[in-house]
Amino acid sequence: MSADLTRDDVAKVARLARLTLSDDELDLFTEQLGHILDHAADMNALDLTDVVATAHPFGVTNVVRDDVVTPSLDRDAVLAMAPDARDGRFCVPRILGEAP
């Protein structure tokens, strides 16, 4: 556990965060926060001089296809198959409330 972290430090942080901690919680959180700080110190000690900084671990590329106009279904033929169509649009029941 981090030797620099004391129970009083954790109590001060808890007080600043407006948290009320019991004595058991203070002991537990002091130990846990100490482990977290030790891990952060281990990470900080790594030699990263030859590591290139990245924002994302993988190359980000656009994988969508080009937008190309192609022949589609005939609008009038599709609307003719609909149970209810008006003014060139499909008519559907309301989501909220009763169906017409």
C-alpha cells in the first residue's frame, strides 16, 4: 500500500466530498485507495519513450460504401400494396392512443 497515504488523507477527501464514513469504512477505503495509487505509480514508472501516442488502439477508417443512386421500387406499385395510403404516403396507426 502507498506509504504516503494516511487515514487522515482519506477522511479529508471524504469530508471534501461531503461523505460521512465510519471508522471501518475509513480503514477499508484507505487500503483500497492506497492500492489504486500504487498501481498508478507503477504505470507512471513505465518507460514509454518509444511508444507512439494514440487516441484509438486501431486504425479508424470509414467502412461504409459510396452513396450511389440505383434503380429502386416503383413508388406507386409499393403504395398500391399498402393497406392504407393517402397523398403518396403510407398511413399507419398512431403509436399512442387508439388506432383510427
